[in-house]
Amino acid sequence: MAGLYIHIPFCQSRCIYCDFYSTTLPASWQMPYIEALGRELELRVTNYEIRNYNSELGTQNSELDTLYIGGGTPSQLTSEALRRLFHIIDQHITLAPDAEVTIEANPDDVCPQWISLLKDTPVNRISMGVQSLDDGILRTLHRRHTARQAKEAIKWLQEAGYQNLSIDLIYGLPGQSLSQFESDVREVLAMGIPHLSAYALQFEEGTPLMQMKAKGEVTEADEELSLACYNKLIDLTHNAGLEHYEISNFARPGWRSRHNSSYWTGTPYLGLGAGAHSYDGKRQRSYNCEDLKRYIQEIEQGQLPMQIEELDEDARYNERVMLSLRTCEGLSLSALEQDFGRERLNYCLRMVKPHIEGGRLQEKADKSLCLTRLGLFVSDDLISDLMV
Ligand code: SF4
């Protein structure tokens, strides 16, 4: 089964740590952008080059399993733009009866009016970027909302019947202590949230956060504190009955993100919109340009503003190792041999040996390899050791 991702790049303001493609262009750009998304979908369906996406996605004859509207800030869409977006989707796509339809939202956009607008759409899952429940930290990050607004948004959504909620948190934030992060996780879990994504703060090139670091205005959390936060997160979510199903993702049984899971298992997906990526499930990834005005202009001229990357054998092997080891299912050695041959399997077995002996990787009864708790803490280095 495959998924459709739609990128809505509008943000009211920019958070200091963010390196996703988004723009603060005014709302008057929303309708032209939504129309361009519809045109891109038509072009994708008819364009010979990407006909394989079409057949994989079943946009003509079968049903779509997951739809994810991400950003940017999709909850910034006006009611007119959101309705038009779902009308376009409805014209081109058949969703499976049990399709997972996710929209990302910022807490301060969630209000009873927005929720009633959502009720007219097939959305059944909301992913909300809360990041922290400390107002001082939220201000430092230039988040637009307060902790109270985030909690209120969760309550409103739950009262309206949206139980399938995912919350994003960040740890290793400037000024954050272990006890503050622990209190965030406890509070989110106490609210009955079935899905939690938590990431260590990254200092990405070109972000205001990186500039602040260069000027000495913020410092990176030391590694010990970040590891203590991650450790606490794993314990608290485990005690609350959530599965640690991917390095940064935790869910109650039955509440995993089906859409994001398809990224980690190499399932094909189609990404629409400025900055969106696609994967044909075989050898090709494509990347749309990260420029809203150029995206609209080229789409209006009947061109797909994307670059295609052909993945060679090494790149495919590296992706397989990296993505599977992120998941609790791990890396299947039999599938690795089947897809890449005995020689590549032997290479992998040689490289994993010290990590198995060091207790960072374990081999399960079904002949797959997965990270141990120790391995989770050094996953980046460990995974890069296994690459070609
Ligand atoms: S709202 Fe989300 S996408 Fe927009 S700048 Fe902040 S983190 Fe990035």
C-alpha cells in the first residue's frame, strides 16, 4: 500500500530551529498554490515519466491507504483553501474506507471553528507540534503558542472525538533541564495521547538557532543531558504502555503512524507541492523545488518542477540499513540477501559483528537485527559503520 503526501508550506512566522521548506508569504498565495497542487496531481497522473508512481499509488483504479497533509503549517490554510484542497483530492483520489488521513496543526490554530471545518473533511488523525510545555522555552524557539494553548487544543480535539492524536516534543532545548522535559512527557501521556514523536534538538546550517550558537547566545545541550532525556522518555512511554516502534516514535498498540511507517519500510509514496519528495519504491526518488512562486509558475506552464535521483545499488543498500534499523522490526537478513545478494549480506554480517558483541545490536529469532537500548544511544554512528 502507498501514501500520498501534500506539502503546505505556509507558516505565520519561522521557528528558530526549523530547516523545513516553508514561507511566510501572505494568505493571498494560498488559493493559487492549492490550484497548482491540483494541476500537479493531474500532471503526475498523465506524465509518462512518472507513470510508475501512478500505478503504484493506484490513483486510477484502486484505493489510497494513507494521506498526510504536512508542512509548513497546514492549519494556517483558510477555510476556503482547505475546502478546495479536499475537493481536488476527492476528484482525483479514492481513499480506502479505513484510510489514515493526517493533518499537521499548530496549537494556536486549533479552535472550535477549525475543528468544525475539519469535520467536513476525511481527516481522522491530527499531528500537533507542541515541542515543549514551558512558555519560556517556547518563546526562545519563537513558537507562536503557549503551553496553555497546546493543552486546550488537545482537550478540544479529544472532546470533538479526535482520539488519534500525535504530539511532537523536542529535548535538548536551550534552558531545558531533565526534570522539565520529564514533566512535559508525563503531562502529554496523562492527557491520553496515543502517539508521541520526540526528537533531540538539531542545530541545522542556515537556521537562526545556528547563528545564535555562533554568537554564543545559546549553547548545545551536553550529550549526557540529551541521553538522560532520551532514557527518561523511553522509560516513561514504556511504563505508559506505548511501543517504541521507531527511534523517535512511540505509540499505543494499534496507533502507529501508518503513513510514516511506509517511509521506513520502503513503500512508494507520492509527494505533492513545493519541497515535497516522492519515492517509487524501487530506484527513483524525486524532489520538488523549494520555491513556492517558481513551483506555481512551472506547474502553470505544464512542467513538473522536480529533480529525479536514480538510486544505485550502494545507495539502496545504505537506505535499507538506515531505515530498517530505525524501526523495532529491524533489518531482515533474509530480505537483505534476497534483494542485494550473498556478498552484500556477508559484508553486512562482518560489519555488525562488533556491535553484536558489544551489545549494541541483537539478532532476533526471525533472523533480523535490531538496536538494543545501548545501540539506540549511538544509532547514528552505528548505522554509518554498516554503510558502504
Ligand atoms: S511552524 Fe513548523 S514548519 Fe513552520 S517554521 Fe515552525 S517548525 Fe518550521
